Amino acid sequence: MGLFLSGPWVLNDVKAAGIDYDIAPLPGTNGDHQTVSGPDNWAVFDHGNRRVKAAVEFLTWLTQPEQQLVWMMGTGSLPTRQAVTRLPGYQDFVRRYPGIGVVTDNLANAKQIRPVTAKYPRVSGFVADAIASVLLGRSDPRSALDDAARKSDALLAVPGQ
């Protein structure tokens, strides 16, 4: 038995490899499992005003719960909105990707959108390092997360503030 930290983006590979897995939420602070919303699935590029209407129509279609469920079933991705979890086919998704309900249930704890920043991968790395240090017994949760927050604050600091 081993521990593997990752996310839903690898579920298809894990399933294809026949790996027996389970999903557990990361511990929160004082029972708070708050998360940010904003999956990393989509990027839209500005190609000028004449394409705005087409982009809006496409994104409206793409983010409809029914279309999201089709995407999720094929990729193992998480829903971008809780409405997907109320669709009849969502239970098929949960059966296809056992344990994924733990992750989608935590969408109820999304309190804010993820800030848009090119530095997000580094911030995410600080958090991943903190989690790994706790799981390896090198640090306690509070110290590890405080260290990740300190590094993130320093990285995201705006000069003059």
C-alpha cells in the first residue's frame, strides 16, 4: 500500500492501469475544509471583438451541466458547478470513478474563486510541499501550512504594499 498525492486529472490513467485507489479529503483547519472554485480545464483567448459572440455561445454551451457531465465521463474531470451532481447520469460518473464523490462533495465548501495569477503553480507547489512534509513526518500541519502561506505571501506580494 502506498500514498499518492494527485488530483482527478489522473483518474483515467489510474483506472487504465488497474490501480486500486481511494480518495480522501485533505485535513482542514478547525474542521474547515474550505476550497477555492475554478477548475483548470478551460482557457479562452481574446481574438478580437468580432469573435466575442461566438466565444460566449461556445462557453455557454460548454459549461452547461449536461455538457460538463459528458466531459467528466470521458476525462475524469471534476464538475465546474454543483448542478452537475444533480443530473441522473452523475451517479454513473461516481460508479465509474469510485471515491470521486468525496471531491465533488467538497465543492460545497468553495467560498471564493481561485485568484488569476501566473504564479499559481508555484503557490500550489508550496502547498504540495507542506502536505508532503506532514505526511512524511517532517513537520506538523500548522507549521507546514504556515510556511507555505509565508512563501506564497512573499511570492504574491505587490511592491509598495
